[in-house]
Amino acid sequence: MASRSAHREGLLRGVTQKDMKQSLRKLFKRGWEAEVTGNTHVRLVHRESGASFIASLTSSNRDAGHILMRDADRALKKAHKQGKETLR
């Protein structure tokens, strides 16, 4: 079985935008894991919270890296909110 870092680097090879690659590396450092769902999409799952979302690896939008980070923040906030609601 390949190591996580080898899997991540293989995944990043298919990413076309520099900003997107940088954003994915930041997310990996913050506890997110990537699961390939198809040729051009990935499901990102946070190890601690279980938060997840789907992202395209080949977005033509030049703000894709920023959008990826925004989506990760939203997914974490949603998971945190749902966690609080289940405790009530």
C-alpha cells in the first residue's frame, strides 16, 4: 500500500492550477484526506471532524484555490454545528 504522501503527490500531479495545488497542500496539512471519486473530482474528508465535500481538480475558474479553501471552511463549520445540535 502506498504511503499517504505518495498518494497525495500522485493526486497533485493531475491538478492543473498552481493555486489549487497550494490550497490542497494546505488542506492536507490541516487534517484533510482526499479520496478520488472519478477522473477529475475528489472527495475531501477531515480526519477529526468527519466533515466532507466534493471538489473538481480541473476547474477553469482562476479563483478555484480560494473557492476550495472556502468550501473546506464551510464544511467544517457545518460539521461543528451539527455536532453541537446532536449534543442537545
